[in-house]
Amino acid sequence: PDEILFMHEDVPPRPWDQGTWAAGLEHLTLPGLASLYATFVPIADSLNGTAATDWTSLAQRMRYIWPLFRGRQDGGVSRNDCPPFSRAQVDAIWSGHTPPEATLCLPYDLASCCAATR
């Protein structure tokens, strides 16, 4: 929530520490993961070449999303402690119902939505 990303540009370094990857994901060592990752991402340990200029292309979306998630999944408690849905909304979703649009926090704004979903 603290950054604006442009998919037509390479995934940028993490804004909170200028790092590239989350701890433990600096190198992909799980059997089969490195080859699967290489199917979409051109350079395994770099953000170079991760831009997606055609979002309708699954290959380009994955080329952008994989490194984005790999690098930002540990954004810290202050960055990931605000759920997008309230407990009641989650219960409704799991029971097969869509929460009424009027109860959703749209557009998502960290300050106001966090207070509403706690």
C-alpha cells in the first residue's frame, strides 16, 4: 500500500529497505522451482527484464507477479497487518455469498479501510 507500481517498468527494489528478495528467497533452491520460475522470469536473481507491457499475456503477467511476490511477501507487520475484508465479509465469502458493495472499502485506502475492517 505504500508504493505505486507501473507494470510496464521492471519491478522496483523494495521501498522499505531497497532490497530485492525476501529473506530465504534470495536464491530459489526448492527442486523444480528454479526451472518453473525460469519459464517466466528471464534472470533468476534479478529484477531486470520483469516489466509487463501486455497484461493480456499470461507469460508477461507471471514475469511481473512472481518477482513482485517473491520480493514483497515479507513487507513487515506495519505493511501487511490491515485485512482488506472484515471478519463478517470473510465469513460471507466462505459461505458462498458476495458482501454487498456498499460494505466494501472501495477504493482501498489504508488509513480508513484498516479502521473499518478491524
